[in-house]
Amino acid sequence: MPAHPGTLMLLFLDVDGPLIPFGAADRAYPVFAGPAPAAAAHPLLARVDPALGPRLAALGCELVWATTWMDDANSCLAPRLGLPALPVVEWPDEEGPPGLLHWKTRPLVAWAAGRPFIWVDDEITEADRAWTAVHHPGPALLHRVDHRYGLTPADFGTLEEWLGALARRAPARRRRTVRRRRTPRGAGP
């Protein structure tokens, strides 16, 4: 359930790993047809499965690029996926303090500004989940994708299950926050 009425849940989406699988030495990656100019510019774009776009759109979230591809994701990937141009998280010039936390974690939590969100990436760790749980007031799912396979039906199942559980909890939360207005004793009509 969106934290702000009229807004959708955010879904921060990385590219390398979730959309472009890589790194499996013994795996021949499928190649998908797509616009020739983009594939010629970056040969790994042929690994992007166009069927992922409709699946992502069907989640009912506000999709946001959270990738070092920056706005190139809109020109190279969005057309292959059948998606419109998406908002892009602008990364700070300097990295955060050294440690176990992924460099994207703080900027994504700041970008969400309290809104519920999902972050799909291949580099998420328990440190990112723990930090987000402490520093983000809304619900958040940090979902790590295996970079060797990219987004799979099992990954979509996890995202759909989390969204469904959140939607089922929302009416109960609303019922708890609605209180009846009581008339003070002795102040009858």
C-alpha cells in the first residue's frame, strides 16, 4: 500500500544482473531479437528478454532505474522491454563511508523518502537489508537476483507474494487508525 495516497509502490531496478545476466562460465545465454542499433551499440543487450517488460509493468509499481546505466537505460533498454521512459536515480559523485553497505543503499532510501519500495539488484547483502530496516520508515523489500540467470519466474513470484502480503495488511492498518469520535460524558445532544 503506498505511503502517500495516489502514489504507487516504488520498484528500483538494476540492469546488469537482473536484466542482463552475466558471469556463468558454463552457461550459454539466450539471445532475444530486438532493435538492431541498440544491440550493435552494446552486444549484451541481446540477452535482455523482452518478456520481462510486461511482467515488470504488471506488478503495478512505479518503475525507477537504479543503475549506472543512468538515462541510457531509457534509450537502450526501455524500448527492448516495451516500457516508457522511466525516472532515473541520480547517484552522488562520491561514495558513502567505507563499509559493508552497498553504495546505492543510502541514495535509494533517500529517493524513496518514506514510500514503500522494492529494490531488485544482484549485489544486495544482509547489511543493506539491516540498514534499510533501521533508516527507512516504510515497508521495503531488498531482493537479490542471481546475476548468472537474471530475473526468473521465481523472482517474480517473490515480488508478487510480498506485494500481495503488503496489500492484505493495509486494510488492517487502516482499520486500526480509524477511531470513532466519542461524545464526552454529560455533553449529550
